[in-house]
Amino acid sequence: MTARSAIYGIGLLPVLRMEVADPARLEAFIGRIEARMAAPIPRGQVNGQAYWLLGPEDAPVRGVMALADGHLVLSLLPI
């Protein structure tokens, strides 16, 4: 395993960024998870960057996950 990763913060929000060998394969895996859940994971888009929202809709903080430039990016988003 030679993938690189980083944990850093943007303000007070933690960010985990990891290299992904095959982003299309990861997207397919997420699609299989959605199929088993029988519901899509909520999605959004900012400046052309797609992302998934994780966690309950009424939570004060939700997870956000995106595939960006061959990286999986995970963070928290205060609602």
C-alpha cells in the first residue's frame, strides 16, 4: 500500500484526504451501498464539485464526502 493520506483542518473542521487508486470503482461501491439501502445518499454540488451528505438530516453536524482529483475527502459540515 503506497497510498498517501493527510489529516488537516479548515478552521475548526477536520478533513481527511486519501488517495484513491480507482475513483470509478469507489463510486460503483457507493452505488452498491445505495442499492442495499434502497435509497440514494443525499448529494449536492458546489462550484462543479459533487459531494455526498452523510448522517441524519436533523443532525447539527453532518459528514460530507467527495471524490476530488483522485482523492477521497471526508469532513464535517455544521448545518
